[in-house]
Amino acid sequence: MTIIPSSGVSRVSRPPRTPQLERRILLSLLVLFAFGALYMLIPFWPWLVLALWTASMARPLADRLTRAMRGRRGAAGVITLGLLVVAFAPLVAGIASVAPDVVELARRALSSNSGRGALVELVTQTPGENGEQLRHIEWGKLMEVLRLHGKEAWGVASVLAGTIGEAGLGLFVYFAATYASMVHGEEAYSWTKRQLPLAPDRIDRLSDAFQETGRGLLYSVALTGLIQAALTTIAYAALGVPRSLALGFATFLGSLVPSIGPFLVWGPVTVGLWLAGHSTSALILLAICALVIAPVEHALRPMLAARGHLKLDAWLVLFAMLGGVFTVGGWGIILGPLLFRLAFEVSYLVRDARNESARVVAG
């Protein structure tokens, strides 16, 4: 027996598959998954940016080592290991050694009852410093404090452990991404240029602006600050100023402020020496800083900025850093200038595209 379907039952038909519809679906999926993938990388974005900058600046050395070692993987491994041993290990050790002095310097200055006293505290040293007070710890009182405030101490220790863990994971991501960028960076960049709906020359300009920001921040900001900090640290130590390393570190931080930044540190130190009765040392420090340290910035910063090819004014870099720090935290110090530089480059690209369109219409 044959069952004939009723003529009143309608069949559900599929919508026609048009190329336009498929492209829209695929584009929507691409945006969704790309956003999700990038969102997963947000916790590591500062380390990834630093890794890309490092790989781009190390590319000439990597090319020479690749020819010598007949392989890019070996060259990338040597450079990454060199960064770990030569750069980051001494940096971490230096910060760890300076941190106690910085904390003690800030504590003594803030605990002073007057501005004059705070300036004097900068250049005086209390007997028993430099770790000697650790010999006189009353361990009974320490255990009593731990008993009464054990919960708070555990909370602080947990936060500290979490911070150290995040930093360790970030450093692992940095070194791994630096190695991967030197090995596969050119292939990944070529693939990106093929996939993005932009002309290759425009992608190259955005890439150049990205790399330029890294070089510029290293040359014009970091190197200038390091040179000024080293010179002032030597001057402080030669004149017998206590905690010279901590003051040198403060000078490096102050150098982020163009023109007057280092003066914000060596100026109070000079006044403190004078008020403490060390007038000769104060005059010598004033002469060194006014005749050597201050001209260093005005002579070196433009030269180093030109070497880094950073097309941003020093004050604009400072404002971008401060805005980035207030917006996203400490890593904003690199995100702010990067966003500003890319924004300027995109504006130039828009201007050039508008001019090209105008020439086409006029032609």
C-alpha cells in the first residue's frame, strides 16, 4: 500500500546558499573567534609587546648568527639565553638589592616632622643601618606579632606569592614569545599581510610605527635615564651620600619627566647636604649636576630619539605614559605611547587614502 502525503502539508525548504550569505557568516565567525583568541591573551599583552619589540631589535644580530650557525632556531636560542643571563638576571638582582633602601628612604622622609628634617634625612645615615639591625631582632616579640596578626601576615604573604607567580609566568611568556618571534616572526608577518584587508604598504607602515615605538622608548627614555642615574649614583657615592643606589634609582624614575626630572632628586639631595652642614659636598654636587648631569639630557635625548626614530615629542610621550599608568596600571607606561604613535600613523594613512581618492576623482 502506498501512502500519498496530504497536499495540505507544506515542506520546509532551506534558504538559498548565496556567496554573500556565506561570506557574512564566515566573517562573523572570524570576528568572534579572533576576539576570543585575543581576549585570552590580554593577561600577557605587556610581555608579548616587549617580546615583539625585542625580536625586532635583535633581528640584525639574529640574521648574522643564523648564517654562522646555519639555522634560525639555534640563533634565536643563543640570543634568548643571552638576554636571560646578561640583561634580566642582573636587573632583577639590582632591583632586589635596591628595594630595601628605597623603602627605608621613603619611610624616613615621610616620618620627618618638617620639610627641613625630611631633606636632612635624605643625606644622613642612622647607626645600625645596612642590615646590622637584623642582629638585634627580638625574636620573642616577632613571634608575638605573628601570633596576633598571623591572618593579616598570611594575606600579605599570599598577595606577595601571587605577584611573584604572575611575574614569573610573565617572564616565561616573554622569553618564549621572543624565541618564537625570532624563529617564526617573518612567516607570521607574511601570513598576516595576506589575511588582512589592507594594502601591504599600509600594513608595513603600521608595523614600522609599532617597532619605532619600542626603539624610541628604549633609546630616548630608558638609555637617557640610565646614563643620568649612573652618573648621579657615582656622584652620590663619591660624596658619601648614604643609600646612593636608591637615590640613583629614584633619579632614573625622575628622568621620565623631561628637562626637570633628575633635578627633582638631586636638588633636594643638594639642599639636604647644605642643611646638614656639608656645604662643600653640596657645592660639588650642585656643580656636577648642573654642568654634567643636566646637559646630558639635552645633548643625548635628541640624539637617542633620532636613533630610535620616535616621531613623538618628549612631553607627549610623558603625558601618554602618565595617562596609561592611571588608566591600566604600571604597564600603561608602554601602552600609552604605543597607542598614541599608532593613532598618529593611522591618521596619516587616512590622510593619504583621502588624497589618493581625490587624485583619482580629479583624474
